[in-house]
Amino acid sequence: MNDSTASQCRLWRNALNEERKLLADAYRSNRNPLAYLKGHSLAVDQLIREQWLALGLGEEAALVAVGGYGRGQLFPQSDIDLLILLPEENDSLNERVSQLISQMWDSGIEVGHSVRTVAECMSEAAGDITIETNLLENRLIAGDTALHAAMTQAMEKQRNALAFFEGKLLEQQQRHNRYFGSANNLEPNIKESPGGLRDLQTIQWISKSIALGDTWDALVRRGILTLPEARLIKHGEKQLQKLRIDLHLLARRREDRLIFDLQHQMGQAWGFEDKPGQRASEQVMQLYYRAARTVVQLNGILLPNLRSRIFSQIPRRTENLNKSFFSINGLLDIRHADVFERSPTAILDAFLMLQRHPELSGFAPRALRALWHARARINERFRRDPVNRALFIEILRSPGLTHCLRRMNLYGVLGKYLPKFGRIVGQMQHDLFHVYTVDEHILMVVRNLRRYAVSEFNHEYPYLSRLMNDFDRPEVLYVAGLFHDIAKGRGGDHSTLGIADAREFCAGHGLSGQDTELVAFLVAHHLTMSTTAQKQDIYDPETVHRFAEIVGDARHLTALYLLTTADIRGTSPKVWNAWKAKLLEDLYHATLRLLMRGGEIDADSELEERKSQARAMLRLHALPEKVEERLWKELDTVYFLRHEAREIAWHARLLNRLVESPTPVVKARLSDDREGIQVLVYTPDQPALFVRLCAFFGRASYSIADAKVYTTRHGYALDTFHVFIPEHHEGDYRDMINFIEFELASCLSRPDDEVALPASGRISRHLKHFPITPQVVVRADDKGAYRVLSLVAGDRPGLLARIAAVLSRHGINVHSAKIMTLGGRVEDSFQISGPGLGDDRIIVALETELIAALSV
């Protein structure tokens, strides 16, 4: 490139940058996305037209905009897609085309280009629907008008509308599957996710391919779209376009995901401010989710209508169902277009009809459109109608509940019938462990409960399925699932606020007083069992007794157990694991036994029962009678009440000959659930032992889930840890067990060595942009013998080791540790003792230092 050309490219670049800046400033002022997109396209048109003419290309070829640029909608950082259409292969032309592309890049235009003849366009499009779609949206910028027209006519003549429709439909389904079939992801892609701009473009591509036009107004004229639908779809499109423009401008790069890094800035760009119960970022995310939901709804209405235009010759297979509905080709249709207007009750009846006829795959286009427009009829009068209330309860009792509720939510019926539910539709939860919006989470919980009751899924959680199948009136659990988080985002305790909503629903829908109280109890205590199992010592009879007093009876206990497991599993695929399942099941059984005994604690019986169970297990290993006494004589009642029988037997079997071992003993085994490792550490007590152990596991990237720290009568530490392996661990468990046993024993053999704390490491992107304010609370336990230290913080590598180091510096003894990690949120609980814990000043100093450690 000579100096003159380089200078001209700089002038072009500066002119384009200045024009882009003016467009961005105007957009920030008027918030008009269409003006920006059109203005940006025209600015690029002008520049590349000048370059085309400067190279003397004139009418020798055609310069054609395709794709999004061909649509005249150019986002700030989008590529410029160009087709350079040649009349035939021409070396002279090819050389100047190469110069043109080079000049575009030097002028600041990121261009994606292809150079083809008309015949090559047709050949490429015939083998690739993406290329065919790209060429469908084209406009001439400069050059040979006739050549461009020939290409357009040839493509139209070659296009197979039926094959194109099926191809785009398959493409959309595959794209949705990549995004888990949901628009409600934490970092949705505004362009590609379900309900994104690509769904709108798919409608326009298909309608254009069958000569119905490519604008919403054209579809109104053709009878595909109604005026109210057109207004909604234009509004949704405008919201998505604004979001995508804002993303590009804020990121200063092509970024189509609403990533954590930008969600707060996006909220500010839209004028939102943090308010009690909802951040500005959560408000802008809710705006996105609702726009995407509208697009999904209309996409589901319009594509079947377009399909009917293409498949009009398919034979109609019909079957009468009742006076309002019939089936047509496996879909539910309405007998009269105004059936929902004349009888709004038919709205709920339609969903119930799909439940009763599982052979039907959904609504026919006419029925779906009529249903969607009839939602306004779901008002206070509708909600108070006893017939409608009875229908809704019947929906909860019928098979196919999960699909039914998802359909009702998708088409806006559920939020209309339950207005409090409507308020949380699309509401994001930036709490680091919920990966769904509140409405999607609630439906996941109901889905999990329902799954327990379906025989096809009994193999997943057999015991939970058995409990569900024995549970009388399971619809009570589904109601509790619907209302357990319905008060999220209002400010205050959502468990407490949701009770009034649940009671109002139950009273209005004919639930008995007993069932109403159960639903209210479940909403109020839906977090209680999880918190008890993961933060308290569930093998302590006192813990079980306190929990039993809360639940009161076996029915409440079973209901809470079922709801709790469904709730945890409905937060994120990564939150639920076999360790949590075991804790909950053990707590359930221990509480049930206590309730069956009348709720009275018998510590002596509990102690003897555990010893008896442990002895029976030892005999299975052919150990001689009373061999366990070598260890047990050094243990007190606290040990036996804090360990389950399997652990007691394991310890006795391993240590019966090593009770006086002068060197550390470290033994490990694969846990029963095969999702972690149990580690036994037995050694003469040494300073900062808990710190050393936590630091070792931290350096090895093993996450501690549970720790039981005990000191024998003769001064030995007998500690048991449950650790999780690294998520992407590769290799044999035996290698890991050997590593732990050898390396940890070696580490403990050098008690005078300085403890090497693990590196802090990088925090997650989510935690970086939505930090958790550390919380530290020290309180006396219920017996007054120990203190309970509770911590809340964002998770990061080495966190537990740093906490242990602070406690060690203050001379604090740790007796047990419950480590609960929910996504990136840590909620840990420690039973501690030590000098000075009765002095408020010392506690304040300890809390201050811990907060500093948690904030690093």
C-alpha cells in the first residue's frame, strides 16, 4: 500500500469513527435503536461505496450487502457481511477486489466477505442453508444492477420453501438446545438464546421465503399477524435491539451475552437504581427476560401459522373431544374462534384437556392465538369463580402437571391466574447458586416433586419416590412448591411474606384447614431442614430433638423432606450432591425415630444403640470380641453422640492396634456415595493442627464438606473429614487415597514447620461482579457449653485455611465444622471453644479479623 492510499485510509477511518461517535451520542440521548442501526448502515454504505468507486470498479461487478448488514441493521461492533458478485472469473477484477478488502480493514471496517459468480451463489446456497439465508437478505450498495437482479431472481427460483422452512425450524431447535431450551440463563445471549433476536429473524426469513414479506406490517396485511401482536413483537424487538446496542457500546467489542461484568452498567444505562430486594442489574435482567418471553410466545404462534400456509395440502385428521375442543393432526383446537371470549373458563379447561389427552402434543395455531389473546379475561372475577378454582386444583392433581404449568407460564396464563407469581416472572437472583429466574426455579421444584410421583422415574430416587407415593393428597406439596419462593424480591423475609399468599390461595381453593396449615408450615420452613442438615451436628440427639419440635409429626416431616430435596435440586445442577442427600436422609430417619418414640430424648439408649451397631459391623470384619475397647476406653459420650455407627466402627477397626501410636495415622476411603473421600487423622495433639489440615486440603484443591474434630482422653486428636475431589479430577481414586495418606501423614510428622497456606487464587466472575458482604456471628450454643461461629462469604481457594489460621491465632479450639457451599456462596458453621469467648471485646476483635480474612 502506497503512502497516498494509507493516508486516504486514515481519513476514511477517522471519518467513520467520528460518525460512529455521533451516532452513539445521539442514541444515548434519544434511545432510538432503529435510527442508530439505520444510520450506522448508511455510514458504512457511504464509505465502502467511495472505496469501490475509487478503485474504478464501477459497473464491472456488484457490491452486495448480505446478512444483518443487508437488512440495514448494523450494530456497533457487528461484522460487515459483503458479497462481491462477479459476472465471471476475472483476474483483473480479483486483484482490485483484494485491494478493496484490504482498504476496508485499514479503514476500520471488519468485513466478512465472499467473492462469487451467480452460479457459485446458487451452488453454495443449495448445499448450505446458512448461505441461502445470508443471501436472502441482500441489497445492492454499488455496481451492476442487472447482475444483482439476476442473482436475486435465480435464488428465488431455486428456493424450496418447504425445505427452507424445515431447515430453519431444525436450526432454531438446535440453537435453543445449545442454550438449554430456556431464555432464563444467568448470562443469556441476546441474539441466539430462546426469545432472542434470532427467533424474530427466523420468522421474517421464513415469511420472506414464501413471499409474505419480511416486515411485521407486511405480516399484518397478509393476516399472519394481528395488530396487537404486531405492537407487542415490535416492542420486544426494540427492547432487545436496545440491549444489544448497549452491550456493544459498553463492552467496546462484539459481545452479545448479558455477561455479569456488564449487567450492573446495563442497569445504569437503562436508568435503574438498586432498591430493597432487587438490584439495578436484576431489574434490567427482568426486563430482558420479559421481552424474551414475549418473543418466545409469538414465535410459537407465528411459526405454526406460517407452517399452515406451506402445509395446507396435508390431510386433516380430526377427533371430537367435547363441545369446545377437538383434535386436529395431534393438536388441540377450538370449535369456535371466540370460545375463550364467550366462556373464559375454557382457558383453564384447555390446559386440563391437554393433560387428559397426552397423545396431543400442544395447541393448534388457531387455538394458541385465541388463548393468548384471551389472557386479559383472567381478572379478579375469573380468579374468584369457584368453577375456575376447582379446575386449577384439578390441574394440580392430574398427570402431565409439569408440562401443563410450563405451558401456562410460557403463555402468561399462570401469572394472570396467580398475580403474585406474575410479579416474579423473569426475576433474576444474583445469589451465586440459583441459576434460574424465580419463576423457572419454582417450576423446577414442582417438576422435581412431580417426578418423585411418576413411576418412570422411581429409579432416580427410590426412597423419595416411595415416600411421595405413600403421601396423601400430593397436590398439597405442589401448592407449597408454587408458593415457597413467591415473595422473593419484595424485601424482607420471603418465607414469612409468602405465608399470607399461601393461606389466601388455600382458603380460596377449598383446601382443608389441616392442609392449609401444612402448606403454610412448608412455606415458612422450606429452608429449615436444609440449614439444619448442613450447618448443625445432625448426629447430636439435641439437634434432632430441636428439629423434631419444629416439624411436630411424621406428615410434616415427610412433606418438608420431599420439598427440601426438590428445592435444592431446583437451584442448580451443581448444588445437589450425594453428600447433601445423605445428610438430609440421615436427619429424616433420626427425626422419624424420635417422633415414633413420642419425641423424648433417651441419650443412654442412643449411645448404646450406636455402640451396638458399631460392634455388629466390626464382627463382619472377623475382629475378636471387645477389640474396640482399646480405643473406646479413651473416648467419652460426646464422641459417640457426634459420630454415626459406621464411622465409630471404622475408627475402631483402624486404630485398635494404634491407640498409642507415636506417629500420625492418616487413613482415607471412598465415601459410600462415591462422590468424596473420608479422611481419618489420628495423632498426638499438636499446635495449629486444624490449620495444618485445612491448608493441606486447600493446597491439594480438595473442598472440605464436613469436619469432626475430637480430642481423646489421653491427648490424641481424632479428626474426621469429608472432602470433595476437584471437579475435573482425572485418575484412580486409589491414587488420591494413597496421596492423602502418605503426604498428609508426612506433613503432620513435621509439626514445627511453618504452615503454608494455599494461594488465594482467582475468584469467580460472578462473585467479582456480585460480591457478598462477609458476615460473622459468634453466639452461645443451646447447651451453653460451646460457642457457634457462623460465617457467610464468597467462596475462593484457601478460604477455610485462612479462617482456621485466624482462629488458631486467637487460641480458639474447633470441635466441628460444617462447610456449606452454594455455588459461589459459603455458609460455614463451627462449634468452638476457647479462653476469652465470654468477653465481648475479644469476640469483637475475633469477628473483625475474620471479616478481614473473608474480604481478601
